[in-house]
Amino acid sequence: MIERFKRIATILKRIRPVIIFCLIFSLFLMLFSVLQSSLLSFELWLIPSFLAFCWFLALFSFGEIFSFVPELSTKQTSWSKRLLNSMHRTWYRSLGAFSVCVFIALIILSYQLLRQWYMR
């Protein structure tokens, strides 16, 4: 699981500027919606911009966290380095489980908020 997350994180690292741009754009759109800008009526776009901000923030965090996963240790390494490596990998396993829970929560939140947005 950790190796798959590391591969996904390397792909996300390549498109990091796009993710950051979309993150900033959705933040500004959300702020304009909340502050009720006189330029345009952005109230309609508050929920989609909030969801986009949450998703891009989750993708950015995922890419940053899982790009530094340590490799598996070999039999030739010392026992202290193997112990330290296994502790790091255990920490990343718990972060992986937490990330899966966050993405499931985002899916549920997206469904609920988009359902409310369409009901308007």
C-alpha cells in the first residue's frame, strides 16, 4: 500500500504547480463568494469552490507526505537501521490509513454538499 501511495505521490509532485494554482484559484473564488464581491454574484459558486479547495488541499498534502516514504531495508543493513526503517514505515502505514479515511470523508462531504447545491 505504501509503495502505491509513493507512486501516486510522485505523479502528484509532477503536477504540483497545477494543483497549487487550482488551490489558490478556488480559495479566491471562495473568498469572493463569502465577502459578496460587488463585481459579480458568486454566491452560486461557494459550495463548488469550497469542495475544490478541500480536494486540491488533500491532493497537495498527499503528494507532499508520501513522497518521502523510506525504502525497504535489506538483510545487509544493521538491526538498528532496520528497526528505525520499520518504525518509519509503520508511521507511514498509519498516515496511509488516515489518508484513506480523509478521502472517504471527502467523497461523502462532496456528495452531500453537491446534492444541496443542485437542490437550490
